[in-house]
Amino acid sequence: MLSEQQNLNQTMLNAEQLSSLKEVIGTYSPLQLAWASGYLAAKSEGSSFATLPTISGAKASSTLTILYGSQTGNAKGVAKSLAEQATAQGLTVDLKSMGEFKPKSIKNLTHLLIVASTNGEGEAPDDAIALHEFLASKKAPKLENLQYSVLALGDTSYEFFCQTGKDFDEYLSKLGAKAITPRVDCDVDYEEAAAAWSKDIITKAKNILGESETSSNVVAMPTAGSVSEYTKQNPYSAELSISQKITGRDSAKDVRHIEIDLGESGLTYQPGDALGVWFENDETLVDELIVALGLSESENVSVANETLTLRDALVSALEITQTSVNFVTFWAELSKDEALLTLVQDKNLSREYAASHQIVDVVKSAPASVDAQNFVDALRKITPRLYSIASSQAEVEEEVHLTVGIVEYDKNGYTRSGGASSFLGKRLEEGGTVKVFVEHNDNFRLPTDGNTPVIMIGPGTGVAPFRAFLQEREAQNAEGENWLFFGDQTFTQDFLYQVEWQGYLKSGLLTRIDLAFSRDQAEKIYVQDRLKENAKAIFEWLERGAHLYVCGDMSRMAKDVEVALIEIIAEQGGKTTEQAELYLKELRNAKRYQKDVY
């Protein structure tokens, strides 16, 4: 057996190797040194992205640039897969996040593929904002020499479906760029459409560019560290350790603290990341739906080239708790129901109806005869739900914690529940298995400098990532001040993690906490009201370099908080509304104002 010194000798460079290394790196710039460090780290881990790039041999005209704008990781995943496929076909590829791409350098590109998701109500993802705004501005150059294609990811339940991708397509076209293929817009079950677009665009790119004359390919700058084998497509079968209700007996809400054991998976995460959870639909709901359809549960159907019984497909493969606008239209046309046919003429009404009716409710509202396969084809594939992680691995090690609000309401005498929330919080017993993966979110990160103050605004289950933030800052002995704004309905029933926050206040880790319990007084009070009450201090913190975080409901809370912040900045900074909006925008561009909203 080798001694420790022999192992060390084999690991270290010999004198000749060290001399050669010093001679080579002596010519590198600081940026090149950083790149080389990451490249060597990735090479030692066997990273598939550790291919040495062509530096001088590859011409811009022979490079296929792939840019992605991703908020939750879907667009990033598609872009990475596309880059791997293109590289395997002999193309020279440059893969980058839009956040790492200098907008002005777009004038140097000749062949560009864009994969972009849409954030919120038509907004560009955080990492795409700079490029999105540049291309829409008067500073954007003419791009007559650019050929491009766009894959847009979105959700038809939102009014501005795939808006960011549509914007990029429009901007590039107006600047003179030529589309290689028409833009493709994808719904939440985007995999098949994305795969078809990727195959088509690679074929066309090969015809345009030809294969690279060298086997070297420009790829994304590698990063150190190993990557887990478990992904959205290959999730880890973890064990549910704890599912504990943390709202009171008389609360109007059922919120669960969930703990999941990651075992020997090697899955790692950072505060700000999300956990993807695959779930199965409630079998009672499936049975109700099959009866309403008048179909046989044992009839075979095909889903994604797999043959399943109708019942198995509805339990494990198809979305039945979230209804798409497209399904409402399908059922209206099939049933010929006058009320539904009138409804689907109005897009806003269709979205509202889809959001408040599960598939079984639509079916029951307008009975119709349908073939099992046609019905299955009209449904979206089941997609995992993403939950903000409520723990730091520095604290909990091989565990991951979630804060899950169970969606539950009455519909015509039937109890309707959220697919994933009821699976995690009610139907899955402790010790049961749940398939999970980590979705990294670089757009919601603690400041790298532990001395930086942070302001965290997270009412309800939106407080989850801030529990992770404080665990991490405590583990890192960070000296920066921490200010939490939390709100919910009542103090006695809905003060999530109350004992933990009180402990952090006592220890000094949590500098201050401001609470807004809307139903504890005649006039409702929300977190945005507490922000306004502390306007002077909020602005002082921002002027001292504080980072600002918002997590929770997108449709109302996040909008109201942003309005309050703009009012605070205008009032305290002596600015106009337009100047205050610019101030907040600059904070966002500097990654000092980050949102995780849903």
C-alpha cells in the first residue's frame, strides 16, 4: 500500500512539469487564469464540458452561438442538451447564459440560437434582461449578417405566453437578422417540441456551417465541482422523513414543514435553489374522472410512445389538477356546450376558468363522448413542481427541507387539492418514496460578501428560502445585518417558524423582524405596509449596499411590494417616480434586487 508521502508525490507536479506550467501561465491574463482554473477543475471531475476550446483556429463565421435566458432552469437545460448534440455532430459551439454575454458583442455573431423562458407576466428572466433591453433600444446595431432561431418556453395559463421568446424574435428580425427556422413556442410540457426543434435546427446548422475542421469546440466556461447524476429526467428516489403541520389548529391554511432524506445521492444545493418534486395524482380523483368520462380504466392508451392503461396514465403520466386553456377549448368544441363555446372566445375568461376548474370539473360541466386516446392526447404531460428550498446543507447536510402550503378548496361539494402539495403533505406517508432533483437558481443568491446587509421579504410560504439564507449566514459566520419582513393571516395560527426567528433575534443573527398579520385587526395590514412604515430605514440600508429579496405570490404580493419600494425610493431619495423605477432597475441589474415569485 502506498504511503501518504508516496500518494502526495504522485499527485504533485514534478520539477519539469511545474516549470512548463509556470512558463505557460506567465503569459495569461487574469481572466484567462480564471478560465484555466475552472477548466482544469472540470477536467479532473470528468466534466463533459471540459473540451478545450478553439482560441485562434475557429472563425466567428463557423461558430454556432447558443444563448439561454432561464429563470428556473428549464431553458438552461434545453440549451445545454442542444449544445451537446450540436458538438456531437461536429459543430463548433459557444454556449452562454445571456447574463454572461455582452449585449454589444452580438454584432460579431453570424449564427445564433436563443432558448428563452418567460418570467412572470411577460417579463424576461433576470439573466436575459440586459440583452432584451439592449436589442429593444436605439443602441442596437443592424444585424443583416446574423442568422438565428428562437425556442420560446412558456405557460399557456399566462396572458403573455412565451412573450420573451416572441420579443427576441421580433427584435432580431427588425434589426435585419434572418430566421433559419420559424420560432417555436412551447407550453409547460416542452420536451417533445424542444427535442424536435433541436434536431431540426442542428440539421440546418450543419448544412449552413458544415462540420468544424477541428475536433475542438468552444463550449460554456467550465465550473469546478462534480455534477450529480440525478436530474429532472433522471430524478432521485428519496425518502420522506418528516411531514409536520406548522400552522395552528384553527388556521385557514394547512402548511407543512417537509424533510426529505437525500441519502447517498450526492445531490447538493445552495440557498436560493429549488427542489423539483415529481408526484402522482390522487387515485380517488382519477376514479372520479374515469366515471365522469364513461370510459374503462383498463383500456390501453399511448403516452409518449409508452403503452399504459387509462388509469395508470391518469395517475402517473398526465396533468389533471392543473387545466390548460387548450383543454378547455378542446372540450368546448367536443361537447358543443354553448356556455363553454362562448367562454373560450374570451382569452381572459378562459384563463380564469382554467385556473379554477380541474379537468374533472370541466368534463362534468359539459358531458360529452370521447375516445380514450383522444382524451389523453388533449391533456398535458405531468410536470414536476418546484419548491423553494428552506434549508442550508451547511446546517442539515444530507437532507432538504421544504415549506409546502397544501392547496385545497371545495368545488360543487367535492374537495379539490393541488397535485403535488397534497401528495407531499397528505398522501405520502413518512418513510415513503418521492422522486426529486435540484433546480439551481443563480438568480436568487446571497451576496458573496458576508458583510453585506440583506433585506428579505417573504410572506406565507415565501419565507422558505430565507430560513435557508439565515442557516447559511450563521454557518458562514457572516457579519452582515439581516432584516426579515414576514406576514400571514394571524399571529397565533400562521406565524411560520416563529421559535426559530425568535432564536435568531436573541442570538443577533437576525437584526430585526417586522410582521404583518392581516386579520389580527379591523384594517388589513400587509408586508408592503410595513415596508412603508420603515421607509427611511429601508432606503438607508439600500444606500449602504443592502441586497433586497422578495419571495412569494407573483400576482399580487410581489407587485404591491414593488410599488411600495418605488414609492419609498422616490420619497426618501427625493426622486421622481421614473428615477425611482430606474434606481430599482439598476439594483436588479446589479443582482441586488432578486425575486423568486410564483
